[in-house]
Amino acid sequence: MKIKYCKKYEKYVSQQHCEFFNNGLDCEFYNHAYWNSIKDLSEDENRPKWEVNAVIKPYHCNLLDREYLNERNRRRRLYRKSSGIQI
């Protein structure tokens, strides 16, 4: 998981989080530096000094609008129901 630093939240976020919710590379708060893992991040002495283990990941983020996620789940349930997929 690639990790980026987001100036908007002043936290570390996964690259996937930025791509989904913050316009990816076009995001004005995006820092172009990235780390390949939390281990790489914690070893980098020049990193912004925020909590390393508090990486915001997609779908585990209290900054997101819950209605967005609920809508995705509703669509998924309707698809499964209409196609007869059993869980």
C-alpha cells in the first residue's frame, strides 16, 4: 500500500484513498512524495511528523460521507438479488 501525506487532513492517507475521494494527483492538498509501506514511512527522518500508524484507508474513514458508502452497498445488494447470487 502506497502512503501519501495529505495537507487537507494533516494525516497520512493511502494512495487509493486519494484516488477515490480527493481527485488523486490533481488534488491541491496532495504531496507528491510517497512511501511504499508504514515501515518505510517510519524510517524516513524527513517525513512530516504526524502519527505514522493512523493511515486513513478507503472505507475505514470517518471523514467520508456515510451516505456514499451506503449507496454502494444498496447497489451491490440489488445486483446480487437480481442476478440470484447467494452469499
